[in-house]
Amino acid sequence: MSTSDHQASPPRLALPELLIGVGLLACAGAVAWQTLAIPVSPLYSKVGPTVFPYITMAGMILLSLLLILAAMRGGWQPDEEKETPTDWKAMGLVAAGLVANLVLIQPLGFTAASVIMFVLVCFGFGSRHPLRDALLGLVLALAAYFGFAKALGVNIGAGLIENQLNALIGAMLGGKGG
Amino acid sequence: MDTLSHLAHGFAVAFTPTNLLWCLVGTTLGTAIGVLPGLGPALTIALLLPITYQVAPEASFILFAGIYYGAMYGGSTTSILLNTPGESATIVTALEGNRMARSGRGGAALATSAIGSFVAGTLGTLGVAFLAPTVVKYALKFGPAEYFSLMVLAFITVSAVLGSSSVRGLTSLFLGFVVGMIGVDLQTGQPRFTFGTAELLDGVDVIIVAVGLFAVGETLYMASRRYAGKDEIVPLKGSLYMTAAEWARSWKPWLRGAAIGFPIGAMPAGGAEIPTFLSYAIEKKLSRHKEEFGTVGAIEGVAGPEAANNASAAGVLVPMLTLGLPTSATAAIMLSAFQSYGINPGPLLLTTQANLVWGLIASLFIANVILVVLNLPLIGLWVRLLKIPAPQLYAGILVFATVGTYGISQSPIDLAILYLLGAAGFLMRRFDFPTAPVIIGMILGPLAETQFRRAMTIENGDWTVFFRHPLSLTLLTLAFIGLVGPHIWAWIEHRRRRGPEHVPGDA
């Protein structure tokens, strides 16, 4: 419910909102740069591949200016959002989990990387049982790997754990390994 | 009747054992993800998109439709018992439903919402079956100029008219355009917005965008808000069966809700928020138990909006199946599933893919029956699902997000893009930018561009074509009114009252 409420005090510059507006302006700049890089054949000059990018760029510039204007008039954040402090520690741990997954998924395989991410994210959200979470993460990652990936025919990077299990399943089926 | 024979044929398709099984899987999964906060139908269908490489189109669309309908049913359970709307369309249900649960009438609230969803869902699906062939008749006369103008109208309504701010909605839409343009331009073969990298030549997969915005962004947001108040689950008290008085108070709101929801959903504007708020306002006005609204909870305030929500969800399928025009994030992702089969949704879909369309519509009737069974006698199961603690729930969502993304091409670059989009999704959530227009812009933007260029090519680059065709001009005028009308209206109101302006409800 972000209503621009009647302001008794003179409006103040809202820094986070200003940064968002400037960021969007930078995005529009990137769009302009990439649009200029599109080679245009004179054959298509009227309705070529750059018409829409230019329209998009113009729209983004206009919108970012409007956002910057709104930021200078005090921003648009709802009060409840402003009053709740950001839990940087929890966010940091979740982000750490994501980065760990990104870095480890190729060397360790999907399951192991997922378990590490699972434990870090749980810890970030306030769980204090890393061992239990690790076990739960393992079960879930294996369920995701075998149930989801295999059923959908999606090929997921296998690591040590997956290869062992695939070999085991292959041996049990007594034939070709998965 | 033509429609009836088509429908009979559709039931023959839907009643095959495999398709029934897909319907059951979809509705069960849909209810589960509707109940779980942080998961929605758009995200779930995006994660399941790879299934389109495995099974027949009928099977996957029956599955997706089951998820789509199921999430509407499941979302109301969460709204009533937890007061955290699982879906944006069930915000209104939480208003009265949660109050009813707190005053010990949770059972009746769940019953009226499930049965109301069934009634309205069935009426809405009938509406799809009978309206779709009519729309097709008109749509066949559309040229590229009309299509483009219609898409402009849809862009304006989904981003600027609905939601709390037209500037922020349009910003989301334009970001979607940019993402949609990444990759090789299909008409000239020129790479666009690839920053010179080979990885971006194929474009950004809609799975990555949906998962990044909805799963990763949502998880980061929830982590950042851990200081905010916790919601408690209201224990389910009272019988699940409504008394005669409750039936008497429910059936009219159901029908009114369906009558409001379906037409609004079927318009190229879409969105379930407006019909639910509208239905709530009407029921509050008409009710003989006004004192219950906002205090102990009025059953009309649950029955009406729930019916409106489900009927509008059905209505959204009309522009989607007849014009190829998605008006919600979920519909946009379903459109990309059509594209993955090489099917172009549009006026010809009903004739060229009769099996698919009518099988899908028939399966929606079956889904409604399954869902009312799943959501009333088996409600205890879903309540247990609500008790999954947040740490493990969100960590689990991220594991599945990784599977879905990494599975596309086993490239860590995809994961990096996913997490960047997740960061963007967090900022959007934090600063009140709607995320659905990004998905719609990304899917519909390239289609609008194609129609635009087609129209321009036909007319030799004369852009006045969009204003010379009467229908195209009408659509563009409507879009313009939608864009500036509310601002002029707010300005007039502001001048008249010289008080603070109020925007009714953001969504």
C-alpha cells in the first residue's frame, strides 16, 4: 500500500530510491551501447533490428528520470518496509550459500554443492542444527537429482556422490550403469 | 452445438488413464505449492518446463493447468490459516478468512472457499469453452497492426493499470523487454544485447528469469526480513461442513464472484487482484451481516473473492488460447511451453490443435472435481505442510532452483545469471516493483516486436498504419486512457478534496 501520503515536512531526498533510479539509467546506457553495436544492413533500415531496442532505451531513460524525480520527492518505500531493519547477517549467509554452490558445483557435483548451500541457508534463516540440516539437504538433493532430474530427463552435473550411487544402482540392476 | 461435440471429444482425450494421472499429479502439486509460502504456480511451471521435451503436449498442458488451478485452491488455505497470502490473488481472502479462523470458524471458511472455487472454476471453465470459439471468429480478422496494438494494451494494463505505481510497473516491463531481446534477432540473424559473448546468443531462458526472480529473490527477501513479525498458524477448529445458514449466505456470493471474475480475467487486461477486491467490496455492501466484516470474519467476504479469483484464473485462459496473449506470469510461462513444442498459440490453435485445446479444457473440469476432494476431506494434510519450518523450506526451494537452472545446460554461467537475477528480484521485492511484468515483457515483447515489424513491412515502413486501422486505433486509445486516465483522475480528485490521495490496494 504505497500511497504517496500527504507530507507535512518538506520532502527529503531518498538515497536508496535514488540509487535505483540511477542504476536504471545506467541500464539504459548499457542498452544504448549494445544497440549501437548491432550492425544494421541498409536493407532493413526502416524496420530493422534496432527499432525496438531504441524504443526500449527511450522508455527506460524516461522511466529512470521519473524514478529519480520520485526519489528526490522523498521516495516511495512503504513505511513498514522502512521500519523493518534489514537482517544483513541472514542475507549474507544465504548469499554465501549461493556463491558456494556456484563455485563448488563443477568440482564436487550437484549433490555435495547443494548440501553445503542447504546448510548455509538454513543457518542464515536461524536453524542451529547443521548436522541435521546436512542430512536433510542430502536427502532432498538426492531426491531432486534422481526424482526431478531423471524424470524430466535433465542432465545434471554428477560428482562423486552421484557416480557412486549410479554405479550402485547399475550394479543392482545387474546391467548397464546409469 | 459445435462446442459440446468438441467438449465431448476433449473429455475422451482427458479421460485416458495417463492424462487423468497427469491431472492428479498437477492438482496435488499445485495445491502443495499454493499452500507453501514462497512458491507459486509461475515458478513451479517454469521449473517443470523441461518436461515439454519428454511428453506429449496434451500431457504437459494438463499437468500445468492442474498446477495453475491447484495453486488457487491451496493459496486460500494459507490465507485463511496463516494470514500470509500464498498468492497475490488471495490477499482479500486473508482479510475475512483469517478472522473467521481466529474466531473458531476456520472449517467453514475453508469449505466455502473450496466449494466456491469449485463452482466458480467450473463456471469459468464453461465460459472458456463457449467464449473461446467466439473470440477466435473475431481474432481471425486481426492483422499484424491489430495484434501489435492489442499487445500494447495488454502491456499497459498488466504493468501500469494494475499495481501500485505505473512508473514502477512499466520499469519492470521494460526490463523484461531487454531480457527478451537478448540473443539472435530471429528476422535478421543479428545478435543483440549479447555483450559479445557466445553464451548469450541463445537468449536467456525463461526458466532462469522466473526462478531467479521468484525463488532466489524471494528467499533473499525473506532472509532480509527475519526481524519482521512471525505469522502463527491458526489451529483448525470447527467442522468442515457448513451449516444451512452458511450455505445460504455463500451461494449468491459464489455466483456473483464468478460473474465478476470471469469477464475481467478474460479481458486482455487479466489479473485476479481487481476482481477479488471488487467482489469483496460488493459483498460487504450487500451483506446483512456487516458487523461481521473486519471483526469475527464474514463468510460472504471469503466466498465472493475466492469465487472471483478462480473464475478470473479461468478467464485468463481465453486470451491466452485464442490470441496467444498471456496476461499473468503463469500464463506467460505456459505460452513459452507452447513455443517449446513449436506451437504458436493464436486463433488457429483451436482448429490445428483441437485435441490439445479441448483436452485441456475438459481436464480443467476434472481438475476442479479432484481439487475440491483434495482440499476438503484431505485438508489436514495441507495444514501439516504449513508447519514446514522456514529455514528448511527456503533452503529446499534453492536446491530445486539450482536443479532447474543447472539442468538446462550444466553451465555455471547460467547459475551466475540466476543469482544476479535473484539479486535484482530482491531489490524489486524490497522496493515494491512488481515482478510479473518482467516475465510478461520478456515473453510477449519479442512477439509484439514481430507483429510490429510485420505490420511495418506490409505498409512499407509507414507507421501511421497503427492509427489508420479503426480497431488498432481503438485499442491504442484504450491503452492511452489506461496509462494517463488514472493520473488525471487522481489529480482531479486531489484538486477537489485537497486531501491526501488514496490508491486502493496495491498488488
